Amino acid sequence: MKILTSTNTKKQTNSFYKNIPQNIVCFSHLRWDFVFQRPQHLLTRFSQSFRIFFIEEPIFDTTGEAYYSYLDRGDNIKLVVPHLPHGLSAEEVTLQLKNLLDMFMENKNLADFTFWYYTPMALEFSRKHLPEMVIYDCMDELSAFKFAPESLKNLEKELLKRADVVFTGGQSLYEAKKNQHSNIHPFPSSIDKKHFGLARKLTEKPADQPYDGKLKLGFYGVIDERFDIELIRGIADARPEWNIMLIGPVVKIDEATLPKNANIHYLGSKNYQELPSYLATWDIALIPFMLNESTKFISPTKTPEYLAAGVPVVSTPIRDVVNPYGKNKLVSIAHDSEGFVAAIDDILQNLEKDAWQKTVDNFLSENSWDHTCSRMLNLVKETIAGRSLASIAQ
């Protein structure tokens, strides 16, 4: 069942989910306007049936009292940004965030609220409140990321005890956590096929790319400690006749360490709407992630997006890319720059594009964020119903 937007179907959807609290407060470690990914995909769709309050991590930009600012990000989506004074200790930050949330929740009926967590760290200031539903969408193993707080693992244990239902961002993350909760379900990355399918039709070329007849390899996403700098350097060194396009912000790593080859082009951040126009010009898409603790459980959203755009993909052996995409021969897997070059050469020489695209489309036919949202909300509804039956039985 899809979450549809016409008047009649929207009424039906709201009726179907009438027992679910109508307000979702989401606590996120990712900023809404940073990169459009899993939280934005899901919550934008949820907003067709529920009111969304997306609470970001604080900004330290005020000399006066701490406060929330509120920004609209679509119908029924309110971006909530905490503004705190400079120079606070960690304990003072937590206290200020607790006070802001307490004021926000004042006089509100907790029976009509769901708390949706992306970061266990938010428990430090939200644990006082006991909403009708607690959902943990564990999209990454955050404790393995660079600069992760020491307290994160213990807070996640607490959140797993509190949560009514848990979702994971991929199969490998589910396997790692399935014994930690009785109501946990894997939800690997989905796609907006219509949006990325535009890349197959677009002819307008983004102005900030070179158009010199050379092969275009491309990547979009956050360039951080997961990104294999030496892999990209090796490809660029081996094939100077290939152009490599890198789209996305550089965070948590020193930009001075990035390779400066003439055939590597750093295009900066692009918004979600622009991505198909870049994909339309690329010959091969790359997933150049290192294999380390921070990538052990990731399920890159870009994998199905690249494929939906009709662009062949070469990836390092990330577990949730190897299975299912590599095993089904939808994505080529390589371990190092030599392997990437060989895989790209093989695609250029041997790929039967029409047959490959048909196989890809068949594989992705049931993959959509709409379907994911409906499945998630059905599980929430079942959880509420099960809890009600248990209460009656007592």
C-alpha cells in the first residue's frame, strides 16, 4: 500500500493510520538542509499523514538566551533548530537542550506523539518524556564514525530498551543488532525511481563539468573518513584520459589531503533536484568507500539511485552492496584502483546495456521509498495493536 496524495486516498490513508499518534518529533544528527537522504525521504512522505517536527543538533550562535527557531520545509514539516550561547560545557549544553524540549512539550498530550530517533545522543535531553511511541531508525553504526562520543554505545543500549520498534538502514546492520530487540526490522536504502529515472531522458548538460569527449566517472555523497582518497588518486593516475567528477561536501577530513590531479573535478555540493542532470552525463558511477569500522554496516542509498538512473556502477566490496547488487551482477565489485580500472574497462567493452538495464529495472521494481514508508507504518500499527491486545489480556 502506497501513501498517496489525492484527496480521497489521503483520507483513506489517514483513516488506516488513525491509531498512530499524529505528531512525530524526530531527533536527528543530520541537518535537514545538508544532504537529502533517508530521513528526508521518509519524513517527507510521512508528512502526508502526520505533523513532523525535525529537531536538529544545536547551533552555537547566540549571546542571549537559548531558543528554538522554526522553519517550514514543506506541508506539515517544521524544522526545529536549537540556538545556544557560545562556550557552554557539555553538561550545560545538555541542560539547555532539555529546557528547550521541556518548553516545547509543555501542555502537549504525549499520547498523540511519537519520538523518532536517528541519534541515541538525544536521550540525554529527551528521556524525561514518555510519548505514546518510540521508534529508533538506526541508519548507521554511529559509534564507529569519526569523533563519535564515548557515551554513544550506552545511550543506544538505553534507546533499544525504550523503543517500541526498531528499523535498521540495511541487512548487515540488522544482522548485527537483531538480538538486541524483539521488534526489529531491516529496511535497506530505497529509491525515488521517477526522480532518478529522469537521468535517462535529460539532455541539458551542467555547466561546471568538462565536455572534452573523455569518459566521465562520477560520485556524489559526503566526502569524509569513509571515502577512499587513495583509490580515487590511483584511478586518476592510471587513466589521465578519464575525468572523475566528485559531488558533495568535504567533512571531518583535511581537504589538503585530497588528490589534485587535473582529471579530478570537485564540484561541491548540489541539491537533490540537480543530481539527475549530472548522472545523465556520466558513463560510470563510483562507490569508492574504504572498508573500515565506519563502513562495515552501511547501505549506500546511492547504489539503487545510480542504477535507477541507468548508470553502470563500480563499488568497493561494501557488504550491503555485494549482497544483493554484486551477487545479482547489477554492480561490479573491485577492491583497489587496479580493480576499478579493470572493471570499468570490462563494462566499456562487454556490457550489453539494454539487457543489463532490463535486469536492473526488474530487480528494482518493488523498491521505492513509498513502499518502505507503508511497510514501516504497518509495522508501527501492528505494534500498537499488539500492545493493546497485551494490555487487554492482563
